[in-house]
Amino acid sequence: MSDFRRSQNEAHPNKTNTILTGIILLQILFISMQIWLLFGALNNALEENFFFALTTFIGSAIMAIFAIWILRYLPEPLKKGPTKKPIVSPSRDP
């Protein structure tokens, strides 16, 4: 069995780009929801509605944990293969 990271590194670059695009879109979604939740928490904290402010803050913290957790699925940068240099062996023949 192969693990996820090795399979991901051996994948075709188009598949890697698809994974990267999906992760970027999820990050945008998570950060947008966090901004919305924190905005609600601040508004309700100013209105002294502490329970709602606390629950939205906890929700935002959970979204931050998910956003950080999903970063582990980022593909490694594509590396160019080693250039094959001709091997020169010392020859004793002139």
C-alpha cells in the first residue's frame, strides 16, 4: 500500500493542479466564513450578548483549525529530474 503523500507526488501535474485549486478554494471559503463569524461576534459583544459572541468565536476557532489542518494536503513543489551528465571514467589508454 502506498501512502497519500507518495501517491500525490507521483501524480500527473494536472491532478496536482486540481488538488491545489481545491485547497485554495477551501481556504478562501474557510477564511470568508471566519470573517463573517468574527464580525457577528464583535457586533454581539458590543450589544452585550455574550453567549452568541462566545459561540461565534468558538465557531471561528474551529474554522481556523480546519484551515490549518487542510494545509497538510498541499502538494509538494514540482521538481525537475536530475540532469543526466555523462559519466567520464578515466581511461589509461591514450
